Amino acid sequence: MSDGAVGPEEAGGAHIAPPAAVRVEGLWKRFGEQIAVAGIDLELPAGKFIGLVGPNGAGKTTTLSMVTGLLRPDAGKVLVGGHDVWQDPVAVKARIGVLPEGLRLFDRLSGRELLAYSGRLRGLPGDVVDRRATQLLDVLDLAGAQHKLVVDYSTGMRKKIGLAAALLHNPEVLFLDEPFEGVDPVSAQTIRGVLERYTVSGATVVFSSHVMELVESLCDWVAVMAAGRIRAQGTLAEVRGDAPTLQSAFLELVGANGRDSGESLDWLGGGAR
């Protein structure tokens, strides 16, 4: 290295892994008799596009809610950038952005007013908020609707203004729960472009999905979850293994390959009554 600095692979002759953006240890959550998350451990690398994937009911949303401080776990620890989510919540929330599924916004504000409120709530100077809001509204193709009330926004527009609010303070880690659900292809492409640009800068995106094709095209690193447990985690290539696609590997990992695919429904179709 030209400046004489020692790189990670050179220190002491041994490779030193980059620090984890998020570390999850022994995370549990139960709702009555139902165990939603069963003691999971995760180490999510910094500067990556990370997919948390699993079938409906796998525990993805519950996990993300606990990791971001929206839901208190029954047991376990979550560290974001080395800070404990529950012991040091202010430091963690300054470092993260969150776009939860079913996000409830202050929808009687306009898009620009919502960003102005969010930025000032974060303690950003007014001129910084205004400049960043203008840039985000433009990039996310919301400039023409910036003075329109959020209640009148479409699903895609609501996802984009929610993403803008989550990015406004330039977080180190961005958590997104099903960010492309119900979003039209044009809005999805816009969101994707913004997220890809964001990770190139060294930030980390963690998003949940059950659409394997999307995850395979976007992510560097994947964790597969089913029935409240982590079935596999690692780079896309590691999780995919010898399977031709991530979808194939996923079905094998979650035990879905042997399920009845409809052969028992011999009465269905063909005009039979």
C-alpha cells in the first residue's frame, strides 16, 4: 500500500475480517405459546447488501423489529456498530434508518413537510434538511408531488417517501422490511438504484424478502430463516452452494421440496364437478 498502512490481510500475516455492522446473539421472542424467533445468532458484515429471506411466518419481521429497537426481545443481545440496541438506544438510533412493513406516516403532512419534520426530529440543521430533502425528492421522482399530502400518495410513493425519511440523516445501516412489496416496476427500479448507490458508499442495507429472484439480483450476503431459526447464512455463493439458483437452495433449506404441490386436488380444473 502506497501510504505504508497495513491492510487487513497484512496485519500479523493473518486475515482480519471487517467488523460486523450488526451482531445478534441468542435472540428469542415468544408470543403466548408461539415461538416467533428461537435463539438466533447473526453477524452481518458492514458495507454489504444483505437479504434476510424466508417464507411467510418465518420470523423475519419480528427479528428486524427487535434488531431496530421496535420490539423488546425475551432474551438475547443486539449490537449495531458495537452499540447495544437496548443499553444504548440513542446511539443506535442515530446510526440506523428503518423502513418497516406497513409503515405508518404522518400522512396529513405533505412529502416535503414530512421530510422537514423527520430531519429536525433527528437534530439536523434546517439548511441541511432542506438541501437533502430536495435532493432525495428529485432522485426518488417525488419532486412533482412534494406539496401533495402523503395520505394521497400511492403505495409506491409512500414507500419512496418512507425511504427518503429513513435516509435523510445518512445512517450507517438501513433496515427495510419488504421494501418492494406492492411497488410498481418503475418505483422499484428507482428504489433499487438509490440503495445500490448507498451501499457503494460503504453503508449497509439489510432487507427482508421472500422473493428469491430479487434477493439473488441484489444481495452480496444472505441469511435464510424458517420457523424462527437461521438455516444458513453467508455470501450468496456460500448459501446457494451447488444449487443452480438461490430459489432451489432456499426450498431445500426450508424443507419445502417434498411438499404436496397439488396432486391431491384431482377434482380441480377440467370442468369436473
